[in-house]
Amino acid sequence: MSDHLSKSEIRKDAVQGTVEAAASTVGQVTTILTGAVRDLAVALGGFATEVFEIRDSARKASREHEAPGHGGQEGQDGQDAQASSSRDSRRGARSR
């Protein structure tokens, strides 16, 4: 018996190989895009957290500044250190 392939079988094999390669490439690109979207969401979420913390710190500083009997710079320096420490601890928790 002859192992000779017909032209139509050769074409079928070529089309099958092309479809398999295309499907594999689409899968790889999808994986890359999914990872990129996830990384983008993490970065934007971190930025939004920073914005909220800055806003809250500014509001707190404004309230403390307007409160009667406020001691001046002492409270602001203490708050800045506390806000910075809070942000640093949150960053550490997010990166784990």
C-alpha cells in the first residue's frame, strides 16, 4: 500500500496547522492582556487609595487647625508622621 498523500490531505494538514498556531497565539495574547489589565487595576487602585488618604489627612489637618487652643506645628508634624506610617503599612499589606 502506498503512503502517498493526496493534495486535499496536504491542504487539510496545512489549514489545521495554521488554525492551531492561530489559536495558540490568541491564547498567549489574551494571557498577556489579562495580566496587563490586572496590573493596571492594581496600580490605579493604589493611586486611588493614596488620593483618599491624602484627602482625609488634609481634612483632619484643617479641622485641627481650626479647633480652638490648637498647639500649632506640633499636631501637624505628628499627624504627618502618623499618615505616612499608615500609608506605609497599607502598602506593605497590598504588596504581600
